[in-house]
Amino acid sequence: MPRATVSNATRPAEIVVVENVVKRFGAFTALNDVTLKVDKGEKIVLCGPSGSGKSTLIRCINHIEKHDAGRIIVDGVELTNRIADINSVRCEVGMVFQSFNLFPHLTVAENCMLAPIRVRGISQSEARDRALGLLRKVRIQDQAGKYPAQLSGGQQQRVAIARALCMQPKIMLFDEPTSALDPEMVKEVLETMVELAKEGMTMVCVTHEMGFAREVADRVVFMDRGSIIEEAEPETFFKAPRTERAKAFLNQIIH
Amino acid sequence: MNALDFSIVAQSWPYLWSGLLFSLSLTAAAFAIGMILGTCLALAQHFEIPVVAQIIRGYVAIIRSIPLILVLFWFFFLVPIVLGHLSGNGRPIPIGATYTAFITFGLFEAAYYSEIIRVGLRAVNKGQFEACQALALSTYDTYRHIVLPQVLRVASPIILSQTIILFQDTSLVYVLSLTDLLGAASKLAQLNGRLVEMYLVIAVAYLVISSATSQCVAILRKRYAVAAAR
């Protein structure tokens, strides 16, 4: 259900609500009155030039960055300074980073098992079954006993996706998941993400992979200088961007 | 000069052995106290706990700028006087040479280990903390399962070097009239007039133990090279 404009009324399907959010780093305003609503099952691609605030926005959604003003409500829980609220949101929100951020001293399986055991409180054997199941899903089950450094970049990123999924999140955030990869490994990570999208996962992805955006996004959200400038269905956005800034951006990334 | 005669070493073996055991147990105790306390000191600084962090910084700075032998003297002579004052009757309460040695070495090493761990904590990639946050891990779990294991792995060569220095420094307990390996050898050497043989033999003992420990460092490094390379 792509929408060109977002209404202010809260509807039950909305799982992420970002309202008038402001985030400053010293004198620099990274997010300037940003409002974004994401429906359950919706796939959103965030794009924009570097420094436009897209990474900051998704990092606010799981409170890795603390917003200075406005409201963020995830799955009915508003993010305030309460640790309990923050942690309950983080349990429902999986995140995949540009630089993978796997735990180098733990095996692939252990990377996937730690948080479900320590945070969700499930047993060792259940965590192992879940981890192996999800590692199979990202086609990397043979590597379960290896350490991250023994894997290729693409494999590491797929482990990172599996690790996030092991928490059984309702929403997945992707922060430029393919930007640190060698070109030949981009595809395997994108395929995993497409598969996840087809299963109905709610996804917010910061990416410049326009093929991916075309294939799975319900909406493309274009940001510049801390504000959302334009949002539209992928076809509309790529073929007929309304703003000059979006046109300029698309020209740059296509060439 | 007479020919070297190592029979003295064979005869006095039990005494040397007890000296060596003392050196090793002092090293082990100071290592354990130093690492546990040092980790706590480093974490308190890392979390920048108000006041506490400043006090610890001062403590570490003082300890690291005075010789261990001076700390041993202070502890041996001053602490009994302070304890005496605190107890009210004003008479010094001796704590004994052995306790002095164990406590002083533990506190002294804690300052050095804490610096190693503090630097190690700073070296942990920011992304590791963010991954822990994203997974909703508690601060305790983050440090217990993710941060400290990485710090200890990265810092293990430096920690072991410091421990080798500690082992050699245990010979300073002679100022407290305690008998460690060097102390035992000195006494025997004076008694029998076999200085050269004695000092040669214990030099070999120190060499063997220290280089064996260095080998451990190399093995550890190899073992964790896979996990550390990233």
C-alpha cells in the first residue's frame, strides 16, 4: 500500500511512527522535523546523498541515536529514556550494519545464539536450533562453527542478518548493508533481503541499490540535509522525481 | 679461583625449591588480585563514574611513578602505624612481611593491569557496542560476553609481558627479609661461598620460566589470530 503522502492519523497498521523528530550533533542538525510512518509488512527504501540523515533516522528507530525532539513509537511503545522501553523496542527491531559488526571472538552459531539466550531467555538447545535454522535460510549453515574472520564479506553480512532474525524481530533495519562489500558479493546479500521481504517482514533499508528498491520497495523515501524531500512508489520516483534534488541525486548514482 | 662446583646446588635443592614456590605463589596471587582489581579500576574509569574515576586516575598515576620497593617499605612501616592510630590505642599493629608482600604486589600490579585494560577497552570497535545495543543486550552482558573477552584477547601479550616483569620483581621481597628464589640463592651463596654457581643456576631458572611464559604468549597469539584478524 504505497502512499505518496502520509496522513497524520494513527492507524492500527502502523508499526513505526516517527513524528517531527529532530536530531542534532552539536551545531549540525542531522534530522530536521522528520515524520515517517511505516505500516506492518511495508518495505521502505531510504536514499539520499551522504550526510542527508538517512542512517541517523534508522539509528533513531532503535535508539542507537537518541532523538532530541519529536516522538518515535515502535510497535506501540514510545521511545523515551526508560531503559525497559528501549530494550523492549530493541527486541522487536533487528538491525544490520554496513560493517557487519559480528562478534569476532564468537563462532557464527554463537553470534546468533547469545542474544536470544541472554535477552529472550530461551534455552541453549532452542537457541542452537533457531540459529542453525536461520543460518540454513541464509544458506550458510556449513559455516556455523567458523569465526567471522574466516568468512567472506557477503557471508559475514548474511550471518549478521541471521543473527538479527534469531531475535524474531517484527521490523528489520538495514543500514547500507551492501556498501562495504566487494561487488561480486552484493548479490548474495540482496537475494537474502529480497527473500525476507517476500516473507512479509517489515523493512526499512538505507541503500543505494536501486534494483533492490524497484524489486521490493513499497515506497522510496528520499532525504536531503536532514529532511524527507520526496516519497513515492519506486517506479514513480525513478522515472519522474518531482524535486530537483532528487533528480540530481539519481543522475549521480546512475552514472 | 676454584673450579665451578655445582654439587652445592644439588644439596640445597629443597631450600631453593621453597624459594621458587614462594616467588611463583606471590606472582600468581599478585596476578589474580591485580587483574581482578585492575579490571574494576579500568571499568570505573571507562564508565567515568564521577569522583571515583578521578580518585582511581590519581591512584594509578602515583603507583606508576614510584618504585615498587618504596611501596613495599611504606606498606611495611606505615600501614601498621596507621592501623594503630585507627584502632585507638596508638601502638602500631604489625601486619607481617608475607601479608605486606601479597597485598602490596596485588595493589601495585592492579595499577599496571588497569592501564592495560583501560587502553584495551578504548580499542574495542564502536560497532561492537552498537551491535550489542541493537540486540538489546544489557550492559553487564555486553561487557561480560562481548567487550571484556575481546579486550583480554587483544591485550593478552601485554598482560603476559607485565606478568613476566612481575615475576622478576618478586625478588624485591628481600627487603622484607622474605625468602624467594633469589633470596634463597643469596643466602646459600653467602653461606657456602659459592656465589658464581648459585647465581648462574638461578639465572637459568629465571630464564627458563620467563621464556616459557613468552612461548605461551606466542601460542596464545597464534590461537587467537583467527578471531583477532578482522
